[in-house]
Amino acid sequence: MAKLFEPTKLNNIELKNRFVRSAAWLGLADRDGYPTEGLTRALVEAACGGVGLIVSGHVYVSPEGRAGRRQLGICSDDHIGPLREVAKAVRDAGGKIVAQISHAGCEAVAQPAGSTRLGPSAVERNGRPRCVEMMRDDLVRLTQDFAGAAFRAKEAGFDGVQLHAAHGYLLSQFLSPYRNKRQDGYGGSIENRARMLLETFEAVRAAVGAGFGIMVKINSEDFREDGLTVGEMLAVSAMLEERGVDAIEMSGGRVFSRGFSPHTTGKTDDEAYYLEAARAYKEKVRTPLMLVGGIRSYEVADRIVSEGTADYIALCRPLIAEPDLINRWESGDRRPSVCESDNLCFKGGIEGTGVRCALRGKQGGA
């Protein structure tokens, strides 16, 4: 049996293979953050496609932390029942699913009445205030918002949660010296900048217990001179390892990156954007690594896992283009994904009809 199709276990989550459907916003929740039939259908399609683990699109933990329209929410107990139906549908289709819990921070959309955007430091954009610096009470409340969201995910029957600390959202903003200019114990050194993420992780673990899966998604680096570096990512990963994180997914780039930022700029001729960072990770950290970013062919995926560069292969856009890709590869048809990495799949989400592959016109998960 190819190593890619070996069964593995993360905490108490038994996985049938080493393929992960990485998170992406689908634009298929309703205006109040509740799942629709279309969203459930997309996740079930991903489960039926053969992937070992599904990571939901980012789910906001509090109303002011919403990143975009038609984003899924988990900020109220009212969300538990509808999300339980989603988890059951995925489970009935033979899948495993974790909820990616997130807060957009300075990148949040228009705020609910009486609230304002929050970030590690105040930010101006076009000469106008974009967000305010979080006070101590805000920090405590937000860690508890994450913990509450994780508890709701557990109550809803999800197999675990993933803390979204990548791509320029709140936990990523704390890690980045570009966004984090604080002068207290949450700014300055990487140990201080990691404090919010670590305290959030500890609050989540206390809320869900030892047997529930907790993963973290982190940038390999920010791809700007004044952003998070590979060395700092390794330091944060080691801190998470000490606290017992079950897996780390490595991505990269941010909404404010300059230069190479495949998360936002799309097509590149090279597969596996973060290979060198992954190799450096494997020299320092023992926590299982999920690698995402530009992996399109079975041969590359197989080499990455066989050589020990990563433990799991995470795919996003290829599974939008071909939800059945993993089944196809397992059957022996090892042709690369048809995905062209053009990001046109997100056009439907922006227009309100849901993320779907422009090439094939087929609804999918991401």
C-alpha cells in the first residue's frame, strides 16, 4: 500500500489516508452564518471523494470577527443544531471533519452596530482608523470566544477544531511584527507575539478535553521583510508542540503580503510552495505536519510524504475542481489535477452563488 493511503490517527481521529481537504471559504452559509443545503452538499461531496480529513471553511467565533459575506458562524449555541446536521451528513458519507475556528481581526467586514474592528495594534487605512488595539479585557474575551466555539464544535459532533493562525487573520496578526506593534507582554519578541495563540490553544484544550483533536494552521512566513519569518514560525511550532497540539498545517502569505504570496496571487509554475520551510520544520519539530500550497500531482504528493517532508498532503483548489480526485488517484489514475490555480473558483462566492470551479462549472468543496 502506498504511504499516502495508509490509515493514521491524530488524537482520537482515525483517518483512512493522508489527504486533507484544506479549508477555504465556500460562500454557502446564509446571511446569519447558518449552513445551507448547498454547503452541506459540498462537504458531503468532499467526503465521498475519498479525502481522509475535511477542514471546514473558516468559521467565525464572534460576530465582529466575520471575514466575509455568507461565512459560516459558530458564535452562538443556536449554531450547534444546524452544525450537528452537517457533521452527521459528513460522517454518514464516511468522512471526518474538523471546524476551522477563526476571527478576522483587522480584516473583518463591516461591523455589527455598536462594535468595532479589533487587532493587536491600531491600524489606519487610507487615512482612516481600520481597527483599534485590543485591551486586556478584549484578549480574555477573545480567548474564551475561541474556547466556546470549540466546545460548540464538539457538541455538534465534529472530530476536532483547527485554530486559524495564518493568512493575516487575528491570531496571525498577533504573530506578525508587521501588524503587532504592542509594547506589553503580547508584543515584541516572538515569545510575546505567540502569547495570544498559546493562551487561545490552552483555553480551547481546557474547554474540549484531552481526547478532542486540536490543530493549528500557521504561515510558513509572511513573505514581507517586516513579517513573520521561517525561523519564528519554527519557534512558534515548537511552543505548540510543547503544549500538545495534534497537528500543524503549514501555509503562507497574507492579505497584506508583498511579492510571492500564492495564497492570494494564485498560479505558479512550481508545485509545493513551502517545501523548504517544511524541511526546516521537520528538523526541529515532531508534531505531524500537513503541507498545503500548490500541490497538483500524485507524484509530488507521494514524494513529499515518502521522503518525510510532511506527514499529510492538504489540497484546496484541486478538490474544488475535482472533488473525486483522491478516489481517482487511489484507483490508479495518477494524472495531475485539472486545477489551473487561477482562483476563478472564488468568483461565485463573491457573487453569492457559492465557490465552484470555473473550468468545469461544477460545485465543490475547498
